[in-house]
Amino acid sequence: MSPNSRRHRTTRLLHRGRAGFGENGLAPVNQPPVRASTIRATDLETFERESPYATKGTDTTRALGAALREVEGGDACHLCPSGLAAIAVALTALTRSGDHILVSDALYFPTRRLLNTLLKDYGVSTTYFGPHATTDEIAAMMRDDTAVVFLESPGSDTLEVLDVPAIAAAARQRGAVTMIDNTWSAGWLFDPFAAGCAVSIQAATKYQAGHGDVLLGAVLSTDEVADRIAHAHLSLGQCPGSEEAWLTLRGLRTMPLRLQRQGEGALKIAHWLTERDEVAAVLHPALPGHPGHEIFQRDFTGASGLFSFVLKPEYDDAATRRMLDGLELFGLGASWGGYESLVMRKRVREIRSVSDWPHDGWLIRLSIGLEEPDDLMADLQAGLERL
Ligand SMILES: Cc1ncc(COP(=O)(O)O)c(C=O)c1O
């Protein structure tokens, strides 16, 4: 066993993907951004062997890829200009016309749009399963032409937890590949490869970059599918900008600390919300009453800072506007995972395909940042009183 493999993951993350020493024996702490389209070769033999071009990677993107693999595992990492681009690369890489995709109904909406429009037009069909379906029910929906089972756990906005190891095992038996959008766990709190997934997607825009100023995605994969992912990635020209890769690598070094702090703050606020009269339900998998709590305890090493709650149905459009417009610390923003807390509201029924949603009130999604949880609760309390 090498000394590196005995070290804690946090330590390994800090020392992976560092800048190499120059000819003078010196190196900066952080990998600098390499700005390149052309990559020159010393001689024709090298040029013809490597066929170098910056879409294939630079020192910056290679360093980030190595650090992301240190976080999450996998044999290969392909970087994309956004999380959604990473989803699109992975799905187009592993499906062909005539294939079928099975997917959870609690899905990031743009993934649903991709499946229901572009991929459908290319001859790839999709079936949705309810996010509370049992593994047997999901396995029964797998068909001979099912190429991919695409999971999100916890589910987007509504935080249902899936039994990923059991679903991935059933998919493997049927010859299908399991892919997971593992953004909620930042690849740090849930191990998709130990659970049997062949592909894990990160919207590194969220926790890895962590500062609300970067769009970047990553497709991590095992050897069994890495060549197909590499082919789609290169053919579609999906390379991120150098500044984005550099900023994500910089943000990634502090991700474990931020995640821990944001996760603790979120759980404290979630507990507090369960006591509020205005609230019909708090959707957070680390709360003991959550339907996926047991699986969450078994499979996750902690919670991140994104969760939702549902208001009682008497609070209408105008009331929630009063609540959200007056918040001082929570920004109104659609992304999440950064250092600043964010809020948005949703009508879940409008985005579901097959499953019933039991609540009539507005869903409020919170991304808890690094502010003191007490200050955030005071901001929310004033908002709830404005309802
Ligand atoms: C679960 C999930 N996956 C993927 C994405 C896409 O990330 P990006 O904004 O980098 O395209 C998001 C963005 O909100 C998301 O919430």
C-alpha cells in the first residue's frame, strides 16, 4: 500500500493535481490556468503520435480531472462547460437510436427536457418511474432495449432517496448501464462506483467550484464505458474554459470543509422548520421521519446544504411573494452549492410525469451557504411571518 492510499481523502484531495516544478526547481502552489487552443509539439513524430489540441485537455484540465477522481473515484474524468453538458455527453455517449432509458421522475428539469425532446427525436425513448417505486417495480420496468438507467438521489427539489446499489445490480443483470447525477452529494458524501454505477455526473458548478461564479461539469466513469464517453466528449467538442477549470480546482481544495459546514447549517435549519406552523413538510433525508432516511443513513456519509420544505396550502402566490421578496440574506437564485444562501419556489406537480405529488402548497428550496445558521433562521422567520 502506498503512503498516499493510507492518507485521509481530504489530505489526498489537497495534494492532487498540483502544478509541476519548472526547470528552475520552483512551482506555484496552485495550478495556473493554461490558455491554449494550439498545443505545439517538439517534433513531427510527437505531433503525429499525440495529435495534440487543447480540446483534448491541458495541464489545468488534467489536474482538475485528477483531483475530481481523487474525490469521487472512477477510472476517467471528462470535463464539460456545464453540468447539463456533462449529462448530455453521458447520455448521448451511451445510447443509440432504438434504445430505451429508464429514469426517476424526480429529475433535474433540463435533463427531462433533453430526454423528452432531442433524444426522443434521435429515436431514444424514455420511461419514468415514481421516486418512491420499489427496486422490484423499477426492475420490472427494465426492458431488453434498456441501455441506461439514469438516477438522481436524492431527487431534484423533492429529495427522495433511491436504493442505488439494488437498482444498479438489477440494471447490470439486464445488461443496462447505471448513470447517476451525483451533484447533491458533490461526489464526496455518496460513492457511486461502490454502489455499482458506471457513470457519475457532477455539476461542479455547485459545490466543487463553490463560489457561484463558475459553470463546469464532469463525467466520471469506469473503464467499461470510458472509451465511449471519451469519443462523445471529443466528437461534441465539450471542453471547458481554462479559467473555469482553474477556478474549480481552486474551489475544490476547500470543498470538504464547506460541505460539512453547509450540511450542518442546513440540518439545523431543517429541524427548526419542522416546528413552524406555516410548514406542511420538510424534505431533508437526514431527518428521521423522511421516507428515505434508512437508505440515506446506510449509503451517505453526510448531507449537503440543499433541501426543501412545503408551505401549507393556504399561503398563495401573493403570500409567498411577500415572503421571498423580503428575504435579506437568501438570494433568489436557481443554482446552488455556493457560499451564499439561495432560495427559490416551485410547483412540483407541473414538472412530474408519472408520480403523484401529495402536497398542495408551494415548495420552497433552500441552498444553505456559509452564513451563521442563526442569522439565516432569523431571515426565514421574518419571511414566514410576512406570509
Ligand atoms: C441536480 C442538478 N444536476 C445538474 C445541474 C446542471 O448544472 P449546470 O448549472 O452546471 O448546468 C443542476 C443545476 O442546477 C442540478 O441541480
